[in-house]
Amino acid sequence: MLVLITYDVSTSSIGGNKRLRKVSKVCQNYGQRVQNSVFECNVDAAQYLSLKIELEKLIDTSKDSLRFYKLGNNYKTKVEHMGVKKSIDLEEPLLF
């Protein structure tokens, strides 16, 4: 299923920059960045649960926020893109 993850980490608080980098790195392990604080992750149910748990451990819930949008398996009709930085299709073979 495709999951869109957005986050807002307070960098003005102590440790905020470090939390921001860690959240970004975890998201990169599961998907691709499509905007500064937005990732598309194509994961199964177990990976989704692991991802949520990892991210929840990193943030300060009194200062930061995470949003998860589950677009499901039929996401291609739900996502439109305009402008630069077209994302790669996560289901296509990756050729080097």
C-alpha cells in the first residue's frame, strides 16, 4: 500500500535538528522524498507498523507532529503531479 507521510519537527527546541534528521532518515529507508517533509512509502502492513513505531520513538509529541495518509494499493488514480521533480514509480524495475 502507498502511504504518504508528512512531518513537522520543531527545530527551535533542544534536539530538534537531530530529531528532524533522524525522522528524515527513517522515512528514506522506507520510501522516497517528494517534498521537503513529505515521503511516499510503498509498504506492506508489517512494514507500515514498523515504520510508525520507529517514527513515534523519535519525535517529541509535545512539539512535533506526524501525519500518515494511507492511499492503499490502488493509489495511481489518487495521485496527480504537476511541476518539477517527478517521482519514480516504486513498482517499476530499477535499472543501473
